[in-house]
Amino acid sequence: MKKLLTFALAAALLMTAACGSDAETESAGDTSAESKENELEAETDEGEDVVLDGGWALNTELAPQINEEESEIFRKAIEAGGEKAIYEPLCVLGSQVVAGMNYAFLCLKNDAGAVDPDPVLLTMVVYADLQGDAQLLGCKEIDPGFIKTVEHKESAELMTGGWQTNDVLSAMVAPQEADDAFKAAFIDGHEDATPIYCISYQVVAGMNYSYLTLTRDDSGNAYLTNTLIYRDLEGGSDLISNEEFDLLYYVTQIRECE
């Protein structure tokens, strides 16, 4: 794994999307934007895992929930875009300093009005300007059976067939059972790992779980990983794999949200 998540390509793409069409965003706030970025650099120079210089930075304080400020930014972006679907923000995976800030939200989507909606897990990139306004730049769906990792240059199938997106809002999977399986698999000297969200599950002779995880190596460096856990019928758990989640892919391959 790389020690830092440096995403130069994402910077070029998303800075253009967020700022290129609105000259006033930069011209009206040149002084404040420069001051804001200087403040951010001063605050984050001490953190080894934080990358500025236009790059995306992993949120190393990841928790399976968002704070009040993040919730308000997300709400403003959805209202500004007039999206018809129902989007539920779960957490912020990373951010990017521009003339303001870009945020990568992990979200659940359900179609409004559907009798039995199929949940969709996706990343949503939101731009928040220095004046407190926000807009949605785009979305990228996370296929429950094909998770893009840094180790796999192409989307690799997790394990053939039958993967279902986990919707904790509808309690499709007992959260405690999945979390117990995760904790048990990391007992025997594996890397320190904190489960962020159970992405998907697969019924086999037992159950497979795919987790989005904040993993730290022996030096304390943080990575966002896709963790596969198997839980057998007797309650035993095994770690199948733990690979670095390709956040760059999910923030640069965005399309217009529906």
C-alpha cells in the first residue's frame, strides 16, 4: 500500500468541474480562498496521512456516520440539484482542497415512490464553496460484487454471484452478526482495522461480508480498504482479503446523478 493517497488526476478533473464554469467563485473570493487554503495547510502539516497540493486526502477520522456540518453540506447540494431519488449520506471518505472543498460521500440511494426499492451504494462528490453554498458534481455506483481496489487495475469480482447491497436502513443484514464476524476475523495478529460500512453480503455455506474498512499498518499509516470476511455455519470467521479501496477511481469516474 502507498503511505499517502495522492490523487493528482482527481484534482485536475474536479477542480475544473467545481470552479471552471463560475469565474466569480475564484475572483470574488481570491483573498479569502488564499487565506482559507493557507489556514488548512497550517492545520494539516502535522498529519502524515493528509495530502494537499490539490490532491484528495483520505478522511483518517472515518466513522460510520457524518457530523452536523457534513450533513448540512450534503443537504444543500441535494436541494440545489433537485434530485428525485432519496440519498442517505453515510460518511465522508475523503476531501480535496480547491477554492472551497470537494467531499466524497459514501451514500445509499433509494428510488422515491418505489414499492420495493433496491438500495444502491455509491460515492457522491459534492463541492462546497467559500460562501457556504454546495453543489453536487456527480456520482459513481459501487457494484456490490465488483469492488475496485488499487491491487486490481480492473474491477475484480469478489466471489462469483449472489452479492447483495447491504441496506442498514432496512436492516437487510443483522448488523451485529456482520460486525461479530469482522471482529473475530481480525483477532490473530492482523492489521488494526475499524469497520466503516458493510458494503454487501453473499449467502454461501455460511455468509460472506464485504466491508469498507479503515486499516492502519504497523507504523500507524491509514488506508481505506475493502475487507472480505467469511463466517461459517458454526460462527467461525476468516479474513479472506484486505485490499486498498481505489478511492481515486470512485471520485474521478463520476457521472450525473439521477
